Amino acid sequence: MVNAVSDSLAALYQSLKQFNADVRKDRRLAVPPADSVTVHSAQCGSRLTLDARIEGNRIREIGYRVRACALGQATTAIVARRAPGLDAAALRRVGAQLQAILAGCATQCEWPEMEMFTLIKSVPSRHGSAMLPFHALEQLFDRASVLQPDGLRLSVPRRDIEGARNS
Amino acid sequence: MSIQDIIVVGGGIGGTMTANNLVAKLYPEIRAGKARVSLISNNPWHYYKPAFMYVAFGMFYKNELRRPLHSLLRPEVNLLLDEVEGFDFKASRLRLGSGNDHRYDYLVVSTGCIPSPERIPGLQEAGDHFYQHDPAMQLYRKLSTIESGRIFIGVTFPKTANVPHQCGIAPMETTLMLDDFLRRRGVREKIEILYTYPTVAQLLRNCLFLQRPVGEALPSVFASKDIRYQRGFTLARVDPETKVAHSEEGESVEFDILMQTPPIRAVDAVLASGVSQAANDEGWLPTDRDTLQLEGFPNTFVMGDTVDLPISKAGGSCHNQSPVICDNIAGLMRVGDTVATYDGKVQAIAQMGLEAGMPLWYDYDSDVIPTPATKIGGLMRKAFNRGVYWSVARGLI
């Protein structure tokens, strides 16, 4: 059992390193036409600037500048790969699934890469960092919905995003 | 055509080797009177900072670990002994303590970091460290006279995510050196060594070292030397009266000597520049991971301890950053663009006890692969300490 946990942690460590490499180099979008928000997790100091071009309530393009711990880097890398083409509802659903995984209430996610975070439930101080891209997307969709009143709103409950706040 | 002014700030290993490397790189322009390289330092001495940890064990003395800065610089380097009091990155100007104002075309910021034990209540009064000469001497006096009790070793990380503490391997090195030192003194059996590592945001999980492969190798190394170790001790405060260290995790441990890697921050002028976004007013400058340019200021480069990169704050980082910066300044001057990329490479020879050493290297993608400590590794480290280092500072190797 101990070996299985150790092997899983080793696999997680390697996965995180690969995802982290994806976002090491900043990829920024011009603002406008994109919009940009900066969020950070007060508990661990992780910081993310997320740029997104949203059209018709769908993410068309994502940019980022990540200065976060390994978890925030990894979730940003996954979001950057997966989010283009998705709408607020789809991203809200995945954000809630990740939150449930971090809380230890679920083990599955429609983005299977997120399932590696089941091992992180015992490290609550990092959960805020992992949720940063979803918190940023929430704000970006909020802003976009002001301009596009028919748009759906992404709403990951703020109370559950430990320490995350607008900077 | 006006002369291009390139200014390097900081006379430590990063600034010294970079000033020399810039002269080598830009020699045609310098000979033609089209470029000038200046180094500004507030200290006429250059210190081999890694030797401070040897001072704590009585193995290095002040005049062995320093040289006059001018003696390490190529003659083409314009050395200015002055204090930079203000960086105006927007206007490309420096305000100096002498009252002078310097405009630059290109700037390299290599101002290091400052140990700040006062940032943890009680640590200044009751703790010791080896990251500066005088504190290292104070620690030596204690280590050379303690007869029994507990030596508590701890590490404090910056609060800024993914920014490591000064010289990542030093706490482990000094723990092993301490074990040897106390055995030589014949008091090891009466002194408990307790190595601790904090729960920090940078880590994926609680461990004994920042990188997983080394962290996994440490327990057997420590066990073979009867060194106790403990994960998850993040120093919150120290009670100097009772000599008790209290952790953020809620634990309290008594000590006779507290050897703590202290909090660190950037120098005052960098803090005051207003450019840093680092947590806890630590002042690390936002640095492009590839080009090493200060973000938003393409004519300014950052290196060494002052960066916000996830890379060890150590001379082994400067050694690999310096050529990238020199190439990029030359690229900007000659073809109008940066031409080199930093891959996060760091190398060193870890001191594993008083006689053994372990060569190590890593980069953004690859961790240190621990190898057995050997006598030949120890000889390599001695050679570096006693001679090779000065050639590195001169930009010769």
C-alpha cells in the first residue's frame, strides 16, 4: 500500500513537471481584443495572469503568465490546452469537478488529467493555487457577460477557492 | 555615433563574471570606442560567498575568501565604487549614493539578496546562519565549543511561489559537514543533530529537499550518520529565552544551537524600484525565463539571486546565465534582437561532509540525480574553492 502511494506520487511528480514545462514561457494575448485578469492565492503566494479572447460565450484563445507553485502551473497548462472552444457552462462543470477532487469528494473528471490531483487532497494550502485558472476564467466570463448579456456565467463558488482573490 | 553604455550593478560573482564576459563578447565594439562596460559595486572587495559556510567550521579565513574587486576585472571594465540608491528602469537611469546620475543603454542587475532573520520573530536573537561572514564566525564559535545538547537545522523559503532559498543544497551540505566536524571534535555522541525541512508552497509534497530524487536519497544518508530528520517544520517564531523553535504546523522543539537558513529579500534599491510583484515584499524582479530580460524593460537584464526564477540562488546559476545575457546584449546591439535562451542550467559540487563531494547539475526540466559522495568529488570541490573559482570570476572558464 505504501509502495502504491509512493509510486503514485512519483507519477504525479513527473506529470506535474511535464505540464509545468508547457507554461514556463509566458504566452500573452493582446488586450484588447482579449481581456486579462490577475488572480493569486494568498496562502501560497501563487499568481496567475490569464488572458482570454471570448466570443459568443466561448473561449477562442488563451494566454497566460504563471508565477505559481507546481499545482497552479499544471492546472493552467491543462486549461490552456482544453479551454479553447468551450463555453462557460463546460468550464464551470470542470472547475466544480476539480474542486470536488481536491476536497476528496470525487475521483473522476471529464478531463482525465485532473484526476491526478486526488493525491493533493491532504495539502489544502495548495488548493487555491490549483483553482487559479478557473477563478480567473470566472472573472473573465463575468466581464464578457456584461458585454454579451445572453452569455452564461461561469460560477465556481468563491467561498471554496481557498485564499484566491483578485489582486 | 554615441558610445553604448552598458552598466553592470553588483560586484558579486554574477556581476564580476558578467562584466568580464561582456568585454570579451563586445571587444570589437569596445576597441572601436562604440561601447563601454562599467561595473558599479558598493564594496571594493569581492567575496567568495560559498566559503562562508566553511568559515562556520573553521576551514576558511577572511583573507582567503576575498580579493580586491579590481584585481578580478579585465582592464577594459570601468569600475565605479558607489551605491546604487535608485533604479529608474523606465528612464534608463541610475541614481547613485555619490549624487551622480547615470544613464545607460543596457543594464545588468546582479545585486544579490540579503539574509533577513529579523523577519521571523526571535530568530535574529537566538538563531545562527552561515550566509554572511560575521554570522558564520559567530556560528563557528558556538560549534567549536558546544559539548552536548541539540543542534537544530531548519530552512526558510521565500513566500514568493516557486522561488527557492539561497543556495538550495547548503542546508544539506552543512548538516553533513557538521556531523564530521563534531566527530572530529569527539563530541558527536553527546550532540543530537536534527535536520528539518518546511512545508512550503514550492513543494509538491512534504519532503526533505526541494527536488524529489535527492529528497528520497537523504533518509538513508542521514540514518547512516545518526542524523535525525523531520519533515513539515516551518519555523514561525523562536523564543530566545527558553531556546524553543515553534513551527507553523504547531510543534515546538528545544535547541542549544539553531542553524536556520533565514528569510531573504532583494536589496533596498531593488525593493524601492516598484517593479517587483513578489510576495511578502521580497523584491525579486520579474524575469523572462528565456532571455533573462526584466519584464517590460528589454534593455535590462536580471541574474543571480535577484531573479524570480524557480532556480537556485547560487553562483552555479550565474555561471550559466552570464553567457546568455552577454549574447543577448550583443544581439540587441548588433542585430536588434535577443539571440540566446537560458535553459535553467545550474551546476555545483556539493560538499558532502568535510572531505567528500558530489557533482550535481539540473535545469528547468531535469532534477538533480544524486550520486554517491566520493573523495574525488571532495578534491574537485577543494580545487574549486581554492583556485578555480577565481578563474570563473574572471570569466576565463
